Amino acid sequence: MSVEALKRLWISRLPNAVKAVLSVAQDTKLEGLAALADKIMENWQTGEVEAVTASPVYNFQEMMSHFTQMAIEIRNLRNEIKEMKEARSRSMSRSNSQNRYMARYPFYEKFKIPSTVGCIDGTHVAIVKPSQNEERFYNRKGYHSRNVLIICDADLNILSVDSTFGGASHDSFVWNQHPIKAHLIDLIRTGERVFLLGDSGFAQREYMMTPILDAPPGSPEEFYTSTHCVARNTVERAIGVLKNRWRCLFVTEFFTIILIESVKL
């Protein structure tokens, strides 16, 4: 049963006097209404609340008994709502955990890198010169674009796309504003070991593995960097497949389309 259905059922069983008070309440959530009903009952017990209706249906003893029963039902409803929310949260957590496991397994199977849930990289998608805040979109390559941050799994499936920022923004800046970063930090705090593979443009963190530059030949660091680069190449391949499928995302194709449209006009 939904929370809204529980609220309607609960309100339908209230006396008219209580309904009249709750009908003008600003807080329409069930928990807020339940708290207000509790206060009405407490005040009624101390004699601080006057009758709302001109002709009360119950005498004082019957009304007190009714309110006592209603208070018990309110507490039971609140406990049921709490249990429903906790059960839903546990179910979503198990489902998300299973999804992360399904994302980690292919990386370990293909590249022998454990705990990897995805690879991350930014790519520029050309846009027409904007009329406002042009400097935010002019990238280091000499044209206007959006810096699109993409995360994919080991099978080139795109898991996340963030095109919020203009081409002048660095990959690391876009990542620092990304909600997935906060999510990974929360997972690590709960004891789960997960991270992404990024290039040297990202900072090395417990949730972000980057290559070791200038690693000595034959060293464990060189072996790690070599394995890391092979695995991280997954996201570059995913971006290549994406742009080959929709070729307007290529810079040259984009400006060719703009030129053709200008000639037509």
C-alpha cells in the first residue's frame, strides 16, 4: 500500500473535529499530520482544546478512549511506514550492489583489475558559437564545444553522460562537480571497494586510479600502468563507436554540416 493510500485511510477514520483541524494544516505529509494529531490528543487530555463542532458526538470518556485508540493506530502506521521505507532502501541497496558486481566482473575477467566499475574520459562535442558566456565554451583546440564526460563499462556500454559544462572546463573540474564522485565516496565509506579508471588528467584518489607517469622499465609500476592503459582504452573505444554512429559529433562533420546549411541559406 502506498503512503498516500495509508494517509487517506487514516484520515477517513478520524473524527470530524480532528479532520477540521488537520484540513488547515500546512504540512500535508502523513508524518506531519500524525504529529499534529498527537498534539491535539495531548492538549485535549489537559483540557486546552475546545470543541470544534457545535454538537459533539461523544461524551468526554468516549472521546478520550477514541483518541487513545487513534494514537495507537497512528504509532502503528508510522512504524509501518518506517519499515516500508527501510525495506525499500535495503532492496535498492541490494539491487545497486548487484549491478556494481556485474560491472566489476568483466574488468577483472578481461584485464585482471579488481574492483573497477568503469572507465572515465571527456570528449569535446562541437557547438555553434554561443551568444552568451562564449569564453566558457571555447576549448584549447580552437573551437566552441561542450566537454562531455563519459563513463562506460568493460563492454563499451555507456553508464553516464554529463554534458553540463563548456569546452573551456577541464575534465577534472567537470568530475569534481559530478554526483557520481560523491556516490563513490559514500560507497567507500561503507567499506565497499570501488573505483574508476581515468587518465593522468584526473587526480589519483581511492575512487580514481590513474597511470603512473615515467614508471621505471620492468618495474611493478610499469606493469600496472600498462595494464591500466589497456583497460582504460575501453572508454576511448566507446567514444569512437559513439561518434562513428552519430558522425555529427565529429568536429569535421559538424562544421561540414554548418557550411552546407549556410550555403543553402
